[in-house]
Amino acid sequence: MEEKKMHVCIVPMTADHLDEVAELERLCFSVPWSRNMLAEELENALSAMLVALDDQGHVAGYAGLQVILDEGYITNVAVRPDCRRRGVAGQILQVFLDFAQAQNLAFLTLEVRASNQAAILLYGSRGFRGMGRRKNYYEHPREDAIIMTKEFTHGNETAARG
């Protein structure tokens, strides 16, 4: 059963958030990104990193997005264990969905562990659909990834076909 929705403030990630995000990576992933990898991603002009801050200003969750031409790739989504099932990931995801629509991206895509039913349900509720599978994509434990994609249609496409 979902708990009460948590109030968070979603802001662009800065170097000030690196320690907390690196700790979140260690908590959430068996092969976490290092603090240095996260810092490099902050400097990547093709990437956008967001953090969800709780009422005390601590990182409750974060996510990354890379945009190449008109394609968006969600790299990581992580939420502190004590903040899960309270709408944090959905709020961050909505910012990326709004961005994708505003920037006329063709799609957003991501990979999710085949066993991560909570995440699969969240992405499905936002219009992402399973589009394929990457065998043995994850390690520790070894597991397949489900490729989930949300395609966008933009109003001017039909007009252009005339």
C-alpha cells in the first residue's frame, strides 16, 4: 500500500549534492556509479541530473537524463529506501516527461531490472512500454533488463504530412 505522497523540491543536481547522491547510489545499486562518475556526468553537456530534496534539504532521490538529438535516455533513478513508495520517483520522472514534451523529443527510454516490479509499474503508469530485453545486463545478481520506452507524438507531424 502506498504511503502518503512525500513533499519534495526537484532541482538540478549540483556538486553540493555529490556526496549524498554517491551514498544513494551505494544504497540502491549493486554496481553503483562512483562520486567521480557522477561529477563527470554533471559536466556532461548532454546530461541533466535532478535531485529531489526533502523538507530538510537532503537528497530523497535523484535521476539522470542524457539527450542526444531528439532521443532521451534515462540513465539512473534512485530513491532513498525510507522515501520509497511515496511518489518521489514519479515526481522526478514527470519533470523529465514534461521536458521531453517541451523539447519535442521522439522518445524517452530506460532499462530496468526484470525483477523490479515496482519500477516497471511506475514507468508503465507513465506510458512507458516494454520494447525489448537485454540478456544478463545487470550483475550482482546477474539479471536481464527490460527496455522501456515512451514515444511522443507532436501535433505538427500530421500537419506537415498535409
